[in-house]
Amino acid sequence: MLLKRILLVSAFLFFASTCLKAEITKEVKESDQQIGDFSLSGFGEKGKKVWDISGKSADIFNEVVKLKEVVGNHYADKDSINLTADKGDFNKNSGVVHLEDNVVITTSNGAKLTTDSLDWDRKQQIVSTLDSVNLKRSDMNLSGVGAKGQTGLKQVALAKDVRLDIEPMDKLKGKKEKILITCDGPLEVDYEKNIAIFYNNVKVEKSDLTIHSDKMEVYFIPRSEDPKKEQGAAVMSSSINKIVSIGNVRILRGENISYSQEAVYTAKDKRIVLTGRPQILIYQTENMNAAFGN
């Protein structure tokens, strides 16, 4: 009996000693691989810096560098992009940087994207996330779930639950006009071509009308291309030029409702042209200012 107890105690001490030794070895290994003020840069043609990434501290492993207080930059001919996050992983083989917690992208042309996590593919110049995102630029605020776009945020696609809040200046009224556009998604925005395309259960709400459709193309008025007024290639303003609604279009203006397969709304003259079996239900006398065609 005594021998059995001695064997059990010896086995326990051996196991505890082994675990403690493994833990100490692990801590020493991690401590040996940790450095402070980590930085890495990439250069293109003629030795021009293309990107850089740095961290307040780094744990270096075979394939991955784990960073804290991450700061990354991407340099282009017209625009520069800054990325920050509380922590991130830099994959030395693929070159992809995964950022987490308080992720923020800011561009020299005034765009700001915030999210909880983000993958930055430096080689493909693409950023992507599966989390909720918010993209703010001037008087436009875009939000949704899941995003993918160019590093400079010139073209961006949102996967679902899309919401776009716009406050353009109404020159006739002398004040800003609130416009809300929502859709189930996806959404494709091209800031260089001044267009946003919404898909599935699209709804635009203005003070004077509401439009529903399956798909909607919203064309914006470009900002002045004077380089002193606008930096970079993304020059889309918040002022809408026209809205093209496609598929199961339903328009509400006051108590009046119109139906069609396609509708084109021009903001300048507030004119709506309905095509594809247009119908209208008028419940009160109103200057509809609409043209109809088959």
C-alpha cells in the first residue's frame, strides 16, 4: 500500500514538473521572439516606397508576425492610404495583413472606413472584411455587412444590409436635403465613375417621394476636377444627377402611386419618366410632372 502511494506521488510530481518545464520553455520561446518597434517596407520601381507596416511590438514566428498597435500605409501616385488597428497578423509568405479591433482606413481624398476586422492584400491591392463596415466621405455615410474594395476605396462592394445616408445641398431651398437609400444587397460603388448600383429590395426615401425597385442605378454629379479643390481620383459628390430604377418599380408621391418596370428620375427638373406598362393611381389633384411611355 505504501509503495502504491509512493508511486502515485512520484507520478504526480513528474507530471507537474513536466508541465512546468513546458510552460517555462514556452514563455522563454515567446520572450525570445518578441521585439519592439517592428517595421517593414516594400519598394517598387526606381526604389520608390510602395507600402510599409509597423507595430509597437511583434512576436515573430515561422510564417506569421503578430503585431500590436498596427500602422500600415499604401502609397500611390495620387492617393495615400493609412490603416490602423489594435492588433494584426502579417503573413510573410502571402503578404496578407489581417487586422483586428478598432480597424480604421483613411485616405488622402477624405474617405474613412471603420470595421472590426480587415484583410489587406498588398499584392492585389484589395481590402476585405466579413464584418459590419461604415464608410464616411464628406456628406455621405455608407454602411453594410461584408465589404471588398481597392485599397484606395475608389471601388467598393458591400454584401448585404446596405444603407446610404446622403445630405446634398438643395440650391433652390438653400439647405441640405436628407436622402436615404437601402437595399438587401449587394451594392457596388465606383467613386471614379460617379455611380452606385443597388440590388434587391431597393428603397430610396426623399422628402417628396419614395421609390421601390429590384435594382437601382444612382448617378452622382462629379466634383470640380480642379486639383486645388479635390485631391485624388475619387471625385464623386453627394449631389444626385439621376436615378434609374429597374424591375417592379413603385413610386409614392403624396397619396399618389405609380407602377412600371423602369423609371428614370432626373434631380435637376424633378422629372420622372416611366416605361414598361406604366400605371398611376391618383387620389388627389397634384402636378405630377411625369411623362409616360411604353
